[in-house]
Amino acid sequence: MKIGLVNNLYPPLNRGGAENIVRITAEALSLNHEVFVLTGAVNRDEEVTRSTNLTIYRLNNGNLYHYLESAGMPVWKKLGWHFLNLIGYRVNRRVKKILRAEKPDLVMTHNLTGFSLSLPRLLWALKIRHWHVLHDYQLIEPYGSLYRSGRPLTKLPLHFWLYLRVCRRLFAKVLLVISPSKFVLEKHVQYGFFARSWQVVLPNPVLPQQTVRLRQASNKIQLLYLGQLEEYKGIRFLLEALSSLATDEYALTVAGGGSLFKKLREQYQSQRVNFLGLVPHESIDGLFSHADLTVVPSLWWENSPTVIYESYAAAVPVLVSDAGGAKELVQPGQTGYIFKSGDLESLYSTLRQVAQERANLRELGLAGQRLVADFQPQHYVKKLMQLCQDSPR
């Protein structure tokens, strides 16, 4: 088969977990199939790179600014950017030529904000089999988080409804939609998406760890936060909670960048809390080697956080909030712990349970590692191929 993958970013450009999921999928598929990836250009400079069975097209989408440059842009420019993102006229012309040359049997789109949200209509017009993979809520609202003013959005403002209705029409003819969490799929269905599409919940692929790393003996329980330093991620909530604890039996390593990095580091850096800033993806394994527990304290409705998969792969259990789909990956008391999102007492109670069961953390981590063994790339590809046989054409 010849398979195309489309995502707004592709390594080395990274913003979240989706880019690495697309890379893992592309490389796994390329072992037995011809694969090409359509993605955004680095600094708008178009480029084509080829290796065995894998071609990467980095395209300039012709918008007002690069997807990664949105921070600090004036409102009028952002509105124009989102309008052009819905139309995608320039990049669609380039994509049309590539698709006619490549002649794929299947195209799997991922995050299209920052590339072209109208691409599904082009695929339909060219009669190309099209699947879409959900990573967030960018089809429901432009920022993709469904989170405003410190809480999840339970009621959309009018201008978001206009945006949603356009996206719903653009994606109305997707043959199959894949979501790694039941929660995010159901949220889209609630807003009228994918009524005629085959719907599948399939956890993301994760690379295996070759060995189980041994944690160094420590008097403190070593907590790890790995992700963006933004309000909706719950990092401030976590830091405030730990600073209020009377006990000093926990230490926290914070890895990641974001708009809150400087402010939070100035306020919370201490002997118990260490800020590392952005960490290259190839260095993440080393972070897990020193961790007893990975914390995912999200306030927004998560989909299926990559950090949970990576933590399990490294045999590190997790402590996650119950917001969104993250909890679907956790077997409480077996692979990790769940607390009520944004609830200090719930977090404190769970941390006390962690301390009491500290001797069991290693076993919980190994159970998590066994759980994600079925999510390794070769198993993920096998499931995709089965879907090719079973799903509508």
C-alpha cells in the first residue's frame, strides 16, 4: 500500500505529542509500505527529503505567519490567519499536485490547524480514501483546548459555533475517524461530528524501552512533570499543592517550556522543586530513570496524553487528574492513581495513599509497562491494516 500522513508539524518541529505519534506511525508503516508525510515547512522554506519507503514534504501553507509564531500576534491577524487556515487555498494547490503524483491508497490526517482544514474536501474530490485521527478539539474551537477562564468550556460562544459548523461540513465525508480516547470521540459526536463515519477508539503507538531502569535510592518520592507550562495543564495547581504540604517527602522535577516557565521558576524553584526547561525528546528517557511517579495534573479535558504512554514504557506509574480521556489509560491501584481535577483535597488524599504504598510503585510501573506492550508500533500498524480490511472504502 501507499499511505499518506498529514500533520501541521513533524519533528524536529514539536509542540505536543501529536508530532511524535505521526513520526512513530510513519516510520513503522514504512517498514512494509510506501509512506509519505505532508507537513508544514520549517521557517517557510519548502523541502522534500527521501529515505527508504518514506518521503517527507515540508510545505509553506501561505498563511500570515507560521503556526508556531501565534503567541503575541494581534487579534486582527489571528482572525485573518484562522480564516486562511479554513480555506487553505495555496497549500491545497501544492497538495493536489503531490497527491496526483503519489496516488495514495489511503491518507490519514492528524492535526490540520496550521496546515489546511479544508484538505478533507480535496481528498473527497480526488476520491482518495481518507481517515482522520483526533488529538484535541481543534475542529470544535480554533484553539483546540475547550478551556477558558480557568475551566473547561461547557457552552460555546456564538463565534465558535460558526467555526464549528464550517469544520463539521469540511469533515462530513471522512470515512473513518480514530480517537485514542473514548472521551474525545464522544465530545466530537456530541457536537455533531462524524455522524456518517466509522468510529474507532485506538490508543496511540509508543516506542518500547529496551530495559527497565532502576531508580536511585532516595528519602523522597521523586515526582516528574513533563509537559507544557500552561494554566490548563495544571502545573501551577500542582506546584501550589506541593508548596502547601507540611511534609517534605516529595521532590518534583519540572521539564518543559511555556508561557508560565519564568514566573513559576522564580516563585517555586527550591531544594524540592527543580525546573529543567525544555528537554530534547532524546533525553526524556533519562528523566524517567530518576522518577518514581509521573504526574499529569491537567485542568482541561485531555485526550490521551503521550507522557502517560512514555511513562508506562519506562516502567514508571502515573498520577493523573480525571479530566477528559487521560483516566482511560489508568487502572487505579494497578498502574497508577487518579484524583479529581483541580481538587486539592483529592490530590492530598491521593498523595498520602502514594506515600503509604511507596513500596508498590515499582510493581505498578511494571504493570503499566505490560499494558503498553500492546501499543508498540508494530501492533498499532497491524490494527491499522485490519481496519483497512474491515472499514468502508
